[in-house]
Amino acid sequence: MVYIIVFAANIIPFLRKKEKPEPKPEPEKPPCEECESELDASKRREAVYRKIIERYRELIEASESKSIPELRSLVRPQSSAVTELKEKLTKDLGAYDYNKDFLAAAQKAFQFVKDEIKTEHVPVEFWLSPKEILELKAADEMDKAILLCSLLIALGNRNAKVVVEMKGGLKHAFVMFSFGNRYFLFDPVHNVNLAGSKEILEAQISTERDEENKIIYEFNDVEYNEW
């Protein structure tokens, strides 16, 4: 019987369990030449665009300059882009109630502008609409403040304003508003989120009232104040 089994095993080799071959190491992938060439092309395009912007900077800035009424028009709480974003931010709050839900919604608006909109410093003064900011997911400091102010007004806070101060010889933009008995300061670029009395917040803005450190103007869609 033993010989028959051996003989059968030799005749019917497919009854034997085949051993799995050892896996061969995968060959190293060559660097992605296509990716590298695309990166080089992007850098070249950026250099070309920068040259164009620098050459026509004065013309661009002349067409982008804003009078006081036009500056107010940049705050657009009624625009479809801002309205859609407001609905998105308040979706999980149920039926939105300003007195009950505003502060929670305002914090969501602050976080969104801070985290989802990247800060880009362009070498020319150029204004972006809320729709363009949300499409690009990028904006400079002023445009981010204007978008946040538009959102806060759309959420029901009519006293929200973009505040522009001169600090160290440079303009700096953020948003201030009041709710209840407190004042709030939102700076999404520098991750500043403060609440307190108006005097305390103003002290945080500029400790020295001189030509290098002072508030120069504030505005929203209906109001403009200058110092």
C-alpha cells in the first residue's frame, strides 16, 4: 500500500501543494520627471505673471483704488457667496436664532476664514470679491477681514466693522464687533480672538497713540469712520 501511494503521488503531481515563490522586491521607481517638469513650468509661469504685475502695477492700483463709498461696497453680506457660506456654517445649529446662536456661529466664521482661506501677500493692491476668495481659497489680510466682517453681518450683527490700524508704519486689518455687553476682536491672519470691554480691546490694539501706532479708520457696508 505504501508503494502505491508513492507511485500515485509521482504520477499525479497536481495533488501536491505548491510552494509559494518568495515575493520579489519591487524595483525602485524612477523620479517623476513629468511631475518635476510641471513644477518647473509652474515656477516659470509664476515668474512671468509677477513680471507682468510689476510692470503694470501703477495701472492696476489706479483702477483698484477705492473712494470711501466704494470701500464700504466691498463688505457684501447679501452676496450669494456669503449667504451660502452662512447657511453652511449654521447648518448644524438647527433653526438659527441670533440671540442664542450668534456667538457660536461667529466662532465658526472666524475659524473658517483663519483655517480655510490661506493668507497670500500679493505685490500689488488688488481687491477680491467674496466669491473669488472662496474660489481661490486665498486672500490677503484686508480681503480676509472684509470677508469675515461680511459673514458676521450676514449672521445678524450689524455693528461688525473692519478696523484698520497703523502699526510700525504698516497697515493692519482685523474685525471688531459687540454682542451683549462685550466687545470682540477677531484677527484671522494672526489667530487673535479676544473678548472684553472696549477699552481693554483698544489697549490690546495699540498701547501707544502716536503716528506709528494708531487706528486710522473703520468701516462696514453702511458706515465709515476715520481718525
